[in-house]
Amino acid sequence: MNGENIMKKILFITLLTIVSTALRASIVIEAETMTLGGPYAGAISNPFNGVALYGNGDNGVKNVNFTDGDGEYTIKVTGASSNSSSAGVSLYIAGQKVAAFSFSGTSVSVQTTQKKLNFSSQPTEVKLLLETDNGSNDTYIDKIEFVFDKPIIERPDPVLPTQGAYYTGNYRNLIKEAGHTDADINNRLQMLWDKYFVNGNADNERLYYELGADEAYILDVNNNDVRSEGMSYGMMICVQMDKKAQFDKLWKFVKNRMQIQEGSKKGYIAWKCSKDGSSRDGNCAPDGDEVIAMALMFAAGRWGSGTGIYDYWKEANDILNNALQKDHYINSSTTNMFNDEAAQVVFVPYASSATHTDPSYHMPAFYALWSKWANYRRPIWEKFANKSREMYLKFANSTTGLMPDYANFDGTPTGSGHQEFRFDAWRCALHMGLDYEWFCGSENEVTIIGKLFDFFKKEGIESYGSEYQLNGKKLSSDHSPGLVACNAAGALACNNKVIWDILDNCQTASMTWGRYRYYDGMLYFLGYLAATGNFKIYKPAEVLDVAYDEQFQYVDNGENLLVDDYENVPEGYEYFMNMYDNNNASATVVTDPKSSSNHALHILPDNYDQFYYLHYILPKGQTLSGDFTQIEFDVYYDPSGDNNNQELKVCLGKNNNIIYKESTGPTSSHGVWKHVTAPISGSYGNDFKLFINVRTAHANFYIDNLKLKLKHPITPTSITEINSNDTKSSAVYNLRGQRVKAQSRGLIYIKGGKKFIAE
């Protein structure tokens, strides 16, 4: 075919397309031709011939043949308000809500939207319904026009991955899978960053504000305060967007102004403060601490840890350890951040607020990472992850998939006004989506998200409300972008075609600006990152192959399990004391008072019955009472302390469960190391709590070489002496004598100053 013929064919196709498009007449429904219903609806002649909808329930209905069939349509509704305030109307097609329109003032205007319309049959019912009337105005409607734009491109059923991104490194860009371009996605991400963090108008757009040269905060604009929730979201957004400078400024504000520095809440992050950091509420909201710890770990993975407060890895692990160690305070209402028996995060770790949970605080994707990364207590994080996945099904309504803001540990809703699906509960879809993307967490998540999306589809994907009773009764008609984006992230755990409409809605959502931009804006940003494959795992270099509390050392020819000799702990490191709020009791690693080359633990109580406290976990399958006969340690009484003829006590389980006690003897016998052997009595499991004290208000003593005596000593096949400086041959062994990890601190035998390795 020559060039002239090709040009003629192109021209013919172009003209045919133009003609066929022109022949597609739009469908116009004059409102006065509709069948009116409801208590008040009636015809009007001013400001046009049409209908007036006066109260909720008023409606107009007409059956229409959409001759062009399924497709993408431009819908135009012409109308006005009866006065200067805004008047609304909802559009239903075949019983499905597809859009809501609002007319501001008495001037006639045309409101336009684009929708994908599917018709199961022809003719199809088109209905205008007033359902947002508050008595301040009437809604006038002139006509509705439908213009066919193009046929719907059928999108395939989404396919869920068989392995999570933690294992594969593959993160789905669902917005792109839905048909949106890289340019559109990148432009929206850049817009979010610019408006909320960099160049947005300070009064109506920005959420990130700097304080001095090296601190910054995320502002809850409506309440004019700073919240751990918002700071955690800001930090997570920064690490995912690779914005280290802003991350460090936010973290410094948290560390210096929000993290509690004394008392039983020490280490928790206050959930609310003023813009200058002054406290507005000293309690902790666990979701803030959780996300901050995760963001710090990702920062360590993406940028590497620094020094001081910018040692991200250390700071993250300190937050996690602190969350599980608050039960060492005496007569305190402060609790751990997680209820051990329920294996669930608490609502607030204080008094009665710790007796229930918040489903949106359950973050199994994070717990699963901590079960693989944390320096300590990895098994308990795995337990929490599995429990959260189990609880989601109990939290969710069996029909709608909606979860409450607050729930009891058995999953039943609780809390005055918060037993419904409200603002906290939006985030549950986000957490389920992340868990499924990273770990293929649980089919419960797929089931619940499927029900949730079916419910929102019935409500109208582009118009569903933001608050509901769990049975589906609407409490608010606001279509909030924060919820829209959380649902888009939840699509990571859905294999139903409805996700394409969910994702379209997220991509085209109008952002919230002004007074209420904080919560909507932060959640939209996080959800959009997840839905576009930009909420990623960054593994820190510091992650241990084996957690510290799973590295088991055997000494004395395999007869003893070494609990701690403090040699590998830096001087100044504090262990926990079983103590009252706001006192000066301490247990600190120091130089051995008799040998400058060794470390010991220096214990200084500040009141009677204050104990050195240790929560220790044995290897799986082992129990304290089943595998060990006694606890041993060395003790040194400082002659300057109030140790004269006092009582040394060793307790297990709790500080009044004494398994051993003896007199400290006269001061004249102090100033030397003594060996203590405490027989184990009672029944204790895989993990146990150990307490040691001298019962006086001002004791001053040291302990070292804390060990457990094995009932059945390990007998290796061979023992080889190694040079003290040889680290290549050293290892860590578990209770069964199996080699766990090559590491210098893991020598199996130390005897007579010589080191041996078992083969």
C-alpha cells in the first residue's frame, strides 16, 4: 500500500470515529418528567422548570434505556439551592449510589463527574434522592445528562502473591495495575510531599513545621497540638520518601520533648503535647510508639545508624524493650504496652485503659518483622503477630467487615461511642493490607477485606460515608480521603475486581485542606505509599542472626548456663529495678570493684523491698524447674553501704516468692566477693522473673556471674582449648549443644582462665 492510500485510510478511520461519536446522542432526563416520591417533593417553574426536593426521602425516579451500554460516562446535573447555603442530592443508578452533588447558592450551576457505569438490564432506574437535608435549604433540580465517553476496558481479577515482599522484595503498585500512569502516580506523590511538608501554605496546607534549626513537628491543626500518632506518621513518610533531614528533625522533637524521662512511664512517648513540646497529656498511645520504633528501624536500614540519639537501631530496640518491661514497678498503675495473657496491644498502658484494646493498634506486619529483627523477645513478637491476625476476624462484623474503634480482648466492641466504625478503625484495612503484602499474613485478612469492600460497593465506592454502626447503618456521609487511601492499601489483601474501583477512587480523590487536613492528609499519604508499592521494608545491617536472649553460653565444663556476666555490656547500661515511681534505685553495669578488667552489676536500692529484676527466657522446650537445680551468683557488699547484718533475698515469679535468703553478715566481712547458691523450688516454665535484693533502704552491693545449674550437664564429643584472642573458632550453643552462631561472646567453656570450644 503506497503512502497516499495509507493517508486516505487514516483519514477515513478518523472521520468515521468523529461521525460515530457525534451520533451518540447524550441522554437527558428533564427532572419534571421523573416520578416524584417522598413526603414533600414537587414540581417548580422557578428558577427553571424542574423539581424541588424539600426533605430527606424526597426523590425523583425514571427508567432509562442506556443505548450505548456499559461504559465511562460524563454525568452532568443542573440545579441550585433555595438560598445561599449548599444544597445536596445523591444519584442512584439501578439501586447503587454512584455520586453525590452539591449546589452552592441560588445561581443555577452544572455539577459534573465521570463514572464507570455497568447495567445488568435495560431499562435502568435512575433516581435522585435527598438524604443530607438539615432543614436549612431546599434542593432544586433542572435536569440530568449522561454523555457516553468510552467503553469500559475490562480489568482482570487481581491475583494475590503466594509469597510476601519480605521474602521476594516485590512490592505491588496497585494504582498502576488499575491503569494509571507512572507520571500521574509520581506527580501525586510529589504533590503530597510538597503540600504537606515543604511548600504548602502554612495556614491551609502544610502539616510539617520546623522548630529552631534542627527540630520539627507534625501539627494536628484542628486541635492545635502535636501527637505521637502524627509524629510517627511523619517519620514513616520521611523514611519511605528518603527524606533524612526531615526525619531527623521530627525524631529529635520526639526524643527531646515527648519521650518521658522519669517515673514508671519512663521511655514511653507522651501522646499529646504543645507545639513547644510542653506536655498536654503524659499518657502513652501505643500506636505512636509502635510506628516510631518501626520507622527508626527502617531508617537504620535505609541510611545506617548514627551516634547519640541518631543511633536509630538502638533507639528502636529501646522502645520495644520498654514496651514489655513495665511490670517491674511496685504499686503502679502503669502497665506494659501489651497484655501478656491476651497477647494484644492495650488501648493505653495505664490503669483501666489497659484492660481493652484498639483494633487499629494491631500491626502484625510490624510484629512479624520484630520477631525476626529485634535484639530481644523475638518469640513474643511472633505470638503477638499471630494473635492480631486471629483477632481481626473477631473484631470485624461478620456481614459488613467493619471493625470498632475500641474492643475488648475477646473481640467484642466497647467504649462509649467508640464501639462503632469511626476514625481509628479506618486504619485496620491499612494494617491488614501491609501484613498481607509483606508476609501473606492470614486468609482472615482476605476474608475481612472482601466483606468490607462489598459493603462499601453497596454504599457507593465514590460516596460511602466515614462512620458507621458495625451493622452498616451510616453515621456520617463524609467521603474522607484518609479512609479512601486506607482502603486502597487494604486492596493488597483482596482478590476481587472491586479493588479497581477502590483504587481509581484513591487516585482521583480530592485532598483535604484547611482545618481538618491533619488526619485525612497523613493517612492518605501512608495509604497511597502502600497502594503504589512505596511502603517498603528496609533491613538494618545490625540485625542479629540470633537475638541476644537466645544466645546461650555454657561454662564450667558444661554444668552451668550463664545468664549474665555483664562482660559484653557497656559500662553505664541500666538493668531494671523492681521499684516505686520517681525514686533513685538503680542497677548499673560498672567496673568490678576488685578488678578493673571485669564488669559487675552495681545495685543501689532506694527503699525496702526493692529488687534487681530480670525477665529471662530459656530455649524452646526447656523449663526452669524441669532442667535446672539452682541459681548461682557472686555478691560483693560494699563496706560503705547499709549492708550490716541485713538480709539477702532471692525470689522467683514475684518479689514475695522467696526461694532463698541469708544474712549479709557484719560489715567487717564485707569488701570481698562471695558465692551464693539458691536452690530452685516451685514450678516455673520457659520464661521466669528473678529478683535479688538486700532488704534495707540504702543497700550498696554488686553481683556477677549469674548462672543456672543444669540437672544434666552437656557432654560435648570433644573440647579444644583456643587462644584467648582467637575469635574465629568461637561459637554460641543452645541447650541441646547445637551450634547457633559464630560469635566471639559465645564460648561454651571458660575454666581456670582458659577458653575451650566444643565440637
